[in-house]
Amino acid sequence: MTDAPSPAPTPEAYVLGVDSGGSGLRVALGRVDTDGPLFTAVCAEPVRTGAGGIDAAHLLEQLLPAAAELLERAGLSSSGDSPGQVAAFAIGAAGMATLGGRLRAELPGALAEALGVRRMALAADAVTAYAGAVGQRPGAVVAGGTGMIALGTDLTGWHRADGWGHLLGDSGGGAWIGRAGLDAAMRAHDGRRGGSPALLARLHAVFGPAEGLPGLLYPRSDRPAVLASFAPEVAACAGADEVAAGILREAAAHIAEAAAAVCPTAGPEGGNACEVALTGGLFRMGEPLLGPVREELARLVPQARVTTGTGDPLTGALRIARALALDGLRLPHHPTMLFVPAGDGPPGPSGGVGAEVRNGEPESDGVPADGPVNGAVSGAADSPTDTDTSPVRRSSDISG
């Protein structure tokens, strides 16, 4: 890439947004002057992750044909010989902050050559979830799916809580709820205290005999997603089963604690209100979880104004691309959370990269600024390069 300034976009210019997660790749084409996508394309194969991080070549292998298809549907050429027709590009990817080194090194040049686009942003999926749910206002978002992460900003730095994966955290997320429900079911099977016959019955319906569950679960590479598949069963039992209801109350407490940790201390225009957006498939379980979450937020974050968000991570990627095209990106730049290559836009609100990430450190010499957030929104497996076809029946999917 060169450091030449990008041409000012015309009202007819287009922007591209990408959401890359554990269930695949989604690409949207939009206009600079309108909200929402014009066309979308879906690539069902998740981008590979290996020892070197997220595979940039594999992402491009899927992204470029999808972008070409969208541009063709809009009556445009995908050639980079027509600079300015794509004014800006934004990619949100699960694991970007921890595993996105190759993407940050390789994508800017490749996309400039292939599409003629020179304004771009590479973001963690939690950031595009924030942009989709909250926009460019101060506030906080809780992104819940298989995992759980909370992210907040006062527009000078990013604050995060959890999103550390199912072994170290993701407390209150789908895998956490599912595991707690299965634990209660196995206790009922054994006759131990804290068991739930109702959840044991659901275990039998979903997975078969309780004695066979370890053999179904432990060999799998996608254990968090399998655990999360049982979370809706916990929610379904919560109305009549106190053990299931108690699991959701504890999950709600974890979710509210994470939100409280990242809420800006002052709201917009110096007020005390803090918008907290709940987004992701976890919250599609409805009132059995949402009710306790609202109660806990009212207790821990009385200034919170709880919303369900206005858009998903793909919407957020498009919003970031539009803001970048119009020199209006207010969300804080950061070397791994929201990376804007040099020369591709104005300095971030904090005067450039290096904005604070509480509970994590900026990447330096390979030390990540962000934990493994693959499961936070998209529900990616432990090892996205592995596949497993063992016969586990899924009752529901809350990963999206």
C-alpha cells in the first residue's frame, strides 16, 4: 500500500462489510449515503485458524469471489482498475485480536490490489458487535452466544470483561449455562444433592443415556458448542424447575458483573446513563434469562439503560466502513481491537492506536491484547481446523 491519500468518496460510492465467525463468512455491500446492506453473500465454511493465526489466504479465497458477486449484482466491476467505487472496507473476525496478525499484515495490500480500496479497518468481532448494537455512542455491549464478552467505551479507549473462552471464563454464556444444566442432570442421575430430574429428562431426549454423555462430549473438538446446545433446555425448564431457574439467575449475575465492569463512568454529554446493549444468540432464549439479567443490571448498574441493540456484527462492520469512508470514525483505534492501517483514515479519538484495553494489554512481541473471543459471538470451536461428525443431537443453536 502507498501512503497517498484516498480520494473523497462520492455519494454513489460503495462500502463492504465482513463478519467472519465460527459458522462461516458473511459479506455485505452497502452505499456510503444509506444505512443497511444492499446485497449480502454467505460463505458457509469458517475461515481456518492454524499455528500462525487466522489464515489470511483462506479468508481471501472466500471473500474476493463473494465481493465480486456483490459488486456484479450492483452493476459494478470487481477490478481494482476503478478506484473509488469501493470507498472503504471493514472486517470483523472472531479471534482477530489474538490471532489476527496475518490478517493485519496481509489483507490491506491484497484488498487494495484486488478491489482498489485503500480505506479499511480490521476489527475484533466484539467491536463490530458493539458498532452494530450501539453505533458510535459511548456505552457497553454484552455479546452472548456460546461464550460471553462485554465491551464498553467512552470513545477514548476500549474496556473489556471476560471473553476468555470456556475454560477460563465466558461466565454466563451458552456453554457455561449448558454445562451447569448437564451437571445438574448428572447429579440427578447419581442421586447427588443439587440434581434436577427435569434436566435429566432433557439430557436423555437430546443426547441419549446419561452414561454415554462423556463418550459423546469429551472427544469432540467443538465441546463449547455442544455444551451451549443444552442451554435452551435449561431455559425451557426454568419456569417449573428451581434448579434450572437458579442456573439462569447465576448466569445473569455473571453477565451483569461483566457489564458493570465495562460501563463508562459518565454517559453521553456528561450524564450518568449508560446504554447497555444485549446482543447475540444467547439472549434469544427470552425472558427466562432476560428477566434475571435486567434485575441484576438494575442492582449492579442502576444507571444502565438496557436495549437489545439495533444491528448485528455485519451491520456493525458496514457502519464502521461508512464512518471510515466519510472520515467520521469515532470509535477508538487500537492495534488489535480496531486496527486502521496507517494512511487509511484520520487518527483515532485517542490520537492514534494504543487506546486502553482494561483487563488486557496491547499486543507487543506476540502478546495478545485480547483473549480467545472466538466463542463470544460466533460460537467457534476450540480448534476451527478440526471437524467432528460423531452423533450428537443438537436441540437448538444459540451461537449466532
